[in-house]
Amino acid sequence: MRKMTAAHRTLPFGINVRVTDLSSNRSVIVRINDRGPFKRGRIIDLSLAAAQKLGIVQKGSATVKLELLTQGDSARRPDVELSYGDSRAR
């Protein structure tokens, strides 16, 4: 809850992902450490710490872009970019 982590249905545990809120263009890097979300239409569940950094706690969800990062890489060098126009982060 207090760490920069997230849950995703299929991404491998331990991978780093840059999550960008498309409405504010703010981004955070999180590590996948859990499975989920299980609510239809959502692609990622963020920890409270990550949601606070993005400024989406009050909204509860946001349209986001995910970028898979090279293991241990915090630079903006995605291996794969996944864009979801309708997807929500919680």
C-alpha cells in the first residue's frame, strides 16, 4: 500500500512499468507484485502510494498508458508500449 507497486493480470512479477495518467501527463514507475484487477474494464490496480503520486486518489480511476521498462531501468526506454484508450487505473 505504501510502496510503488501495482497488480496486473498477466505481466510477470517484478517487472517495472511506467504508468502515465493521460489527462494530466503525470507518470510513476511501479513494480508488478500482485494479480488483478478483477473489475471489468480495468487493466491495472495501483497501490495507494502510486495513486497519490499520480493525483488520482480522489477520482478513483483514470485513463492511463502503460510502458514496460527494462528490468531495473527507470529511464524512458520502454520495451513495449501498451495504450488503452478506455482503460482505467484504480
